Amino acid sequence: MSRAPRRWGAALIAAALTLLTAVATVAGSLPASAGTAATGWVVRPLCATPRPGHAACHALRLVHGRALAGETTVRHPTGGGGPLGGYSPSRLAAAYGLHPDAKIAATQTVAIVDAYRDPTARADLDAFDRHYHLPKETAASLRIVNQHGKTHPLPHADEGWAGEIGLDLQAVRGICHRCRILLVEADSDSDADLAAAVNRAAAMGATEISNSYGGTEKDPNNTKRVVAAYDHPGIVITASTGDGGWYDWDGVNEGADPDNTPEIPAAYDSVVGVGGTSLFVDAHGRREGERVWNGDGSANEDGGSSHSALGAAGSGCSTLYRARHFQHAVTGYAGLGCGAYRSSVDVAAVADPATGYSIFETYPSRTGSWGVAGGTSLSSPLIAAMWALAGGSGGTRYPALSLYGHFASKTPHAHDVRLGGTGLCGGATIADCQLAWGVNPNVTEHGLVDCAFPAKGVGVLTNRYQCNARPGYDGVTGVGTPRSALLFKPLTPSVHVVWPARAHRGATTRFTVHATDPFPGGRIVRYTWNWGDGHVSHTRSGTATHRFRVDGRLPVTVKAVDNYGQSRTVGHRVRVTG
């Protein structure tokens, strides 16, 4: 992302801010996250904007004190159940319908890939465990290695990435008590080193790999070798979509031109892209609802007036990677305007630091203390841990398929987030946003800042849901946020066979199978019949015939396979007589 002077124009800013006072906050009773006091809680990123060939962590920390130039204070989180008011693991588990002690999670290894080293990672996680009465970590429950798989030497420490590591570890352990955790610390934050760390995690048996960092899709070091590192069929690989809003437009508030692309690795077609929300609970800890996380406020009211990037969940259509068929075929995808290309968001979870997560940190100070953190660095490990609670991918080649299957099957396993947006409009109505800015905001010489408007000229786009929420599928929360871990359970075709009451040896017996596929764009492509007498046959239709050569009650099975490689086998003992 390149840095450039702000060019919004004083007259435009003045007119916009005058009109913004009349722009209503997005409908609903959910509280806003921004305030105006000069002293209070401010949101600060742990990692700086990455230089070419490198990635930045997506962790954001709430810091109490006087706001720096260009910063806006936010409301301190309350009612989250954790120290300093952030969410506790139990509150998040309740909000998302989770059972953190699920026995099946003991079969799972959640890998965390980050750069550099957190010298107090194990001690801080132990302190977190003690506070929430969880077992102390052991050599088996938490392993820490470098990108070469060795426990020594570990990379040099880095304050920003250390905070990221602490957030990731405590997010996973908080909601997945039994799963094993593997922390792979890359030698640096370069694309090549992080890719090597992902490959190492896969080689060491990870069933889920969380990546809470990103960089521009236009990065010249985004090579085929780097892309391939995030493609390990059967392993759940989650990636946060970023904290800069749609196409990283939020940087404009601090004078940076957006790159007009989504972030990698979330944009890769082999990963599960995880967006972010603001999660709200009542005084009793009961879930009230969620909206798309955008700290800049409706029509950029807060970010624009403070000239600061206050954070918003990332989203956007890839410019390089085509959508997998199950994403492209899902109902509502056409409304994103991505064409044949991938939308970087598949699912979402809490990310707003103003509704953040309480974590314990020591480094770089000598005395540990509690803090509140967020960003899509929180949502990615949470989703990876939830997948572990569900028992992993179940052999699904690209695990995002399960999410789309549940959505297409209309199972009640996801919350439909309908409020907010990741673009400059921030969920304001298009009419209000257009009124506030007076012109198409995409023609202010900063590139694309909102997907509702064309790149040139005037008008409003019909396909604007890559940066705006709506009922059903959209580009900011994908299939929604989890209602339970069942959202991650693998699905298979349903198969029903009309079995004959009996078959006669030597005679032709007809079998009919009715199979349906749960996935968008899915279809059954073949059936494999095992007749129980040593013969196997394959058909493409739902009918088959066979002549049995022996008598008895023979175990006949049929396996239905769909175009995504998902299958189901059913069987029955068929009585064969002479």
C-alpha cells in the first residue's frame, strides 16, 4: 500500500461532515463503538504496514490513554466477562453455541503460524489457563517450533508479533480445551518464510492452520510457490481478511492509497477466508446480535472526521484467483459483482477490538497484565478452533465446501449478519452515503473506497454486496457467523436405494438409487456397486442391474460420488436364492 497526501478536498470534507450529522446510524438497537473524548481507549495496530514481499499481523489492541494526533477514542468494552471487560471464552462459547470440552477435539492439532517469537508465549498461556481454571499446558498440548520444525533456535523476539501470538494462542485455547496447539514461528514476516511455516505445520500433522496476517494480492513476491504453501487438501487453513476494510480503503483516512485488491492469503481459493464482526451481548451475557465490523462508522463519519483508520473487516473480489465452483454457484453470489473471481470472505466471527477478547501478555514488559485485543487476527483462530471442535475437515479436500453445503441446505447452523458494511459507506443506505459525500467517493483520486459506486462517473451499482451486508449470502460475512460447531461438520450426498425383497440366482436383478447432493453446483457423477459376490461395477445413472452367481444373504453396497469428491456409501444384505 503506497503512501500519498490526502486529496479529499476541504470543501468536500466540510460538506460531508455537515451532512453526516443528519445521517442515521445503521438501523437497529446495537450500540455504536466510537466516541469523541480526547482521553480514553484507542485502537492501535500491533504491526506496521508491510513492505513489499512481507505480511503484517492483523492484531489490534485497546490502549488506555490520551489519543494521539488523528486517533479517536472508542468505548471501553463492558459485560464481556473477561478482565478489563473484553470477552471471556465462556461468553464467546455461549454466543456461538460451542462446547469447548468436546471430546472429538482431542484428535485435532490446531497450528498457529506467525512471524518472529513471543518469549513469554507459554507462560502467558499458562496464566490465561489458571485464570479460567483450565489445565496447565504440557509438552504435548502446546508445542513451539521454528519454521524448520526445531525447538531451537527460535526466531528473535518482536513486540508486535508477540502480541499477535498471544492473541492467537489464547483464542484457540479459550474455546478448544482439549485440542493440541502447534505454534510455528517463522524466521521473519516475509512471504517466503510464512509460507515455509505453513508447510511445516502441515508436515507436522496439523489438522487446522490459522493465519492471522496478510499483504496485498499485487505483491510481486506472491509467487506460485508461496500460493502452493496454502493448499494442503484435507487440512482446514483459515486466513483473516484484514483490518482495512473493503480493498484496504481505510488507509485513505491516514493518507494512503488503497491497492484495490483483497489481502492474501485470504484471497487464495484453497483457504477459508474469515471476516469480522462486532458482537453484542446483554448484561446477562446473552447474545443480542452482530453487525459487520467497521470502526469508521456510518459513511466514514468517525474515521473521516478524525483522519484516522479506525479499522474495518476486510473483503473484496480477487483480481487473480477464480472462485471455486461451490462458491460461485451459491445463491446470492451474483450480487457480489465478482464475476468468476473469488470473494475473499467465506465465514466471519467477532473481530471488533471494541467488542474484543481479553488476553494476558507479558512481553516486552517484565510484569504480565491483561488487555483487550481484536482484529480479524481474532476471528481466524476462533474459526480454526471451532473446526477442531467439530472434528476437523472429515477428509473434505477444500473444507470451505462444508460451509457452503450447510448454507445451501438451509441448515440452522449460522447466524445471518444483515447489518453494516466494510466500505466507506459502512452500512449506511446508499442514498445517505451519496448525500453525505455529494459525489461518487470513488472519483476522489484515491481509487476504490466503496463497492456501491462505479470507478468513474456517477451512479450506483446493483451488485454491491461484496462490501455491504444483506439477508442471506454476502461478501462481508459469507455464509454468516457460527450458531454452533455443526456449521463445520462435513456433509455428504444423501442416498436411498430401492432394495429388492429377494434376487434369483442367474436372473437379472434391477436396482434403483435416488441420490441428492447438498452443495451449490453439486451433482452425483458416478456410482460404484460392490455386489458381495466378488464383482464390482460402475454406473453414471441411478440404475444398475446384476446377475448373482451364488446363493445367500450377500452384502451389497453402493457408493455415490459427487463432482466435489464427496461420497456416501449405503449397504444392504440381499437374499439370493436359486
